[in-house]
Amino acid sequence: MKGRPLPRHPSELAALDGIVRRSGATGRLRAWTMRNQVGEQAPAEHRTRLIFDDPEAMAHAAVHGLGIALLPMPHAAPRLESGALMRLLPGWYADSGPISLYYPSRTLLPPRTRVFIEFVVDAFRGEGLARRFDGR
């Protein structure tokens, strides 16, 4: 982004090269729909330069300056915090839904499953992961 004006709206991404993700389930390229704090939605269109099916590979490509990418926060947060990546549209985010743990039933839950669930919940609380991974 050196020497370029920073976009203020998703529509301003159209002139930039993009790194996109292919859906593992359908094989289609994932569209970017952005939202802001007041509920406005806008498509974020760009020139597709690279296509991956792995968000970690997308993050590496973005760090190397090969294009803009819409990354899951677990892949983006460490790079944003280190300064390797920058957030182009701070007032905008894409929500893919909650992170969930699924298990068959709370009754007769195996002890190791309970320990794992408690570990994940404690990590999210203790390390502030919910705050770090919140795209808003």
C-alpha cells in the first residue's frame, strides 16, 4: 500500500489485487461482503490475483505484498499485531459466524472432552482471544 491512498469504503478495493479463498465445499471463490458498525453492507470487489484454499497460505502471500486478503482473525491477528500486515478498512469487517465446539451431549461427557472444553474456554478468556479475533 506504500504510496497509495488507503481505501475508506469496500468499493474502493476494486483497483487492488486480491488474494482469494476457494471454498472447500463448493470449489467456488468466496465473495467478500463487508459490514460496518452501523449495519451497512457492501461487496468488496477486487482484481483476483491469487487463489488459495488455505488461509495460512493467503496470509503469507499478503505479508509478501502479493495482494489484499480477507483473512480469518486467527491468521490475521498475529501479523496485524507485529505490523507485518495492516488493516485496510478498520471500520469494516466480515463475519463468518461464531467459533463453536460441538459434542454429542452434556450428559455423560467424557472427562477428556470436558478438560478440552475448559482448556479452550480458559484460553479465550485468559489470552483475550475473543477480543483479538473479533473483526469489529
